[in-house]
Amino acid sequence: MALGPKPFQNRGLGEMRKGIMFTPMALIVILPLITLLLIYQLEVSKQQEINAISLRVSELLTVFESVVNDMEKSLEISTPRAISSSINFVIINGTPLDSSSYRLKELILNGTLFGEEEPLMQNSTLNDWIRKIRLSALIRGFETDIKINDVSILPYDSWNIKVVVNATVNVSDPQTHSSLTRNVSVFRLIPITGFEDPLFILKTNGRGTNVIQKSPYEGNYTLLLSQGFGNGTWFYGKTIKVQPSVADSLLNKENLVLVVDSIDGITTLNEFGAVVCSCNITPPLTTVYISNATVQNIPNQTNVLVDAENGNVWYIDNLVEDIKNSYYHSSDVGASFLDRLEGRLNVQQKYRIQSDKRIGLEFFVDKSYLSSLGIYVDLEKTNVDHLYFDENPHDGRRIKGLENTAFRIDEENCTDNKTHAEIYGVDEILV
């Protein structure tokens, strides 16, 4: 009976031995899994950190690019204000700038002119822009350091000045200890149209003003419409194209240019200002006329110049409108905008060599406007501004159709080695 419990005790010991054997085996299996899990977690954490850094670096590049782009845009604000400040100085003081490029640079950088603060430049200088950029970058957790190395003001062409900024830009990220530093060069073309002409202000002693507007007619001032055989002098008036049977009933014939294919049956031909016909006109008329002309090219109800002396019909109203509006034209000789701020009449060599394009300007002075300002007018002098305001004589000639006005144009060589009369298409209709 004493031996009864032994089998039970043996079984328990066996099972315990099996459990003890199972535990190391489980550890052998589990420990590698735990190790792999820890490694995976470390890798994931490391990858997340890499991704975060990569994202931050990408954002740093974006901030850098936006700084450079914004620098360009800032010039579109600061430069026009600098130009306006310069013109205001000319108006108020009646004196030109000593150096247009230097003074515009001073205004764009510091907001001062001859060391004096200019109200128009408030919060609009490059240094103001640098402060704004620094604050904007800080909001995103970045630091910026921008150093302006140089600002250049150059003529680009007759209608634009070129502003170039060379700077060293640094953008850094305290979080990732990363930074980007580069020397950059940006530029903007700033139109000068819409600004007052400082030279005209100076030459009229501050009494007159003329806004720079580019002529829409450049290269297209006059047009030869038709040719034939003429008789008489010339006449400028409005065309009327009608059937011959209607011509006699027209009113105000003395102001009209009758354009017809036939004069048969018309009894009042000599009452018209001029007659242009595709037919042969016999006997001769007492009024100005051109026969055997191509009348299809002559528009109806349009002002034309009938130059019977040379047998030509001209359209000159583009030039008439140009003169009336004092539009500006590009020129090889007339002062550029930067020259005009310095009170110069002609393009200076220092500016000429800074561009491979034509940079000068010229316009036709309105002598009636000058007279209304109480300024002495030289009626026989050319209306081209840089010659008119020159102290030397530059006599001009009258133009057919405008012979009763104060307009004169010279025959001096100018742009493309052409005379002003040739440039503006009137060399064949001079009086």
C-alpha cells in the first residue's frame, strides 16, 4: 500500500520536466521575433525621421525659391515709386538729377534721394522687403539672411528700364540644422510709359507736362493710296464716293474730295475741293484734280491729301493724330528716359553702351500748348523735341495738308541714318 502514490509522483515530475523543456524552446522562437520587431520599429522610426527631414529640406528649397521670386516682384513696386519720386524732385526743385542710375538705386535701396527720405518710398524699399521676408520665413520656422550686393539701373530699350539686383541669399532651418546659400541675380523690366517726361518739365520751367505715351503709328505714319496724273497744287479734305448722277446735289463741296470712276454729267466739278477720277479728265479743271488714278484703294468718308503737283493721293491722318496727341517714338539720337531725368537732350554714351537696343525717345512739341503757357514759340523751328529745345537753329519745313499749322519737320539725319522727314513718311509732301 505504501507504494501506491509513486506512479502519480513520477507522472507529475515528467510533466514538469516537459514544461521546463518547452520554455527555452518558446524563448528561442519568441526572442528573435521580439528582436525583429524592435529592429523594425527602429527602422520605421528612422525612416519617419528621414521623411521628416526630407520634407523639411524640400520646404526649405521652396522657401528659398519663393524668396528669389518675391525679390523680382518687389522690384515692380519699388522701381515705379522710385521713378515717381525722381520726377517729383524735378518738378519741385526745377533741377535735373546728377545721375539717374545712382539716384534710382539710392531710392530703391534706402528710400532716400540725396540723403532725404522720400514719402513715396515708405515701406517699399528693398531693405523693407528684406525685413518682411525675414518675418514671413520665421512664421514657417526658417531663418533668412539676405545681403544686397549690388543694384544696377540700365536702359533696356526706348520703353523700358532694366533693374538688376545681385544678392546673397541664405535660408536655414534650425530644426534640421540645414541651410542653403547662393548668389542670385534677378531683374525686371519696368515700363516708362505713363510717367511724365522730366525733360519737358525742365524745358518749360515746370509750367508744362507731357505724359510718355508710345505712338501706335510707329512705322505707319502715312500711306500712299493712289497715283495718277495731277493738275494744280494740293488739297486736304474728306473723300466722298458717289455715282456721278449724285455729285451735283452734294453740299459743302468745297470741303470734299470727289472720288469717281467717271465725270460724265457732273457740272459742278470745280466747286469741289479736289477731284480724283479713274477716268481721263478733259478739258482741265480749275480745281485740284488727279486723273487716271486707281480709286479702288481710296476709302470713302476719309481725310486724304490730294497732292496734284506729284499726282499722288496720301493718307496722313495717322501722323495728324500722332502730332495731336504728342505721342513718343523710339530714336537713336533723342534722349532716353534716364537721360531726360538728367536734363539731357540726346542719348549719352554712358547709357548707349549699356544696351544693344535703341534706347532714345522723341516726340513732336505742341507749339500751341507752349504758347498757352506763356512760353516763347519759334514757329519755324522743327517740332521734334530734342531739336526744338536745343539752342542751335534747327529749322523745319511745312507739310502739305498741315501747311496752315505751326508744325514743322526737319531734314536732319537721325534714326537709321534717315531724316526726320523720311522717318515720318513726309519727305515727298514737304512744302
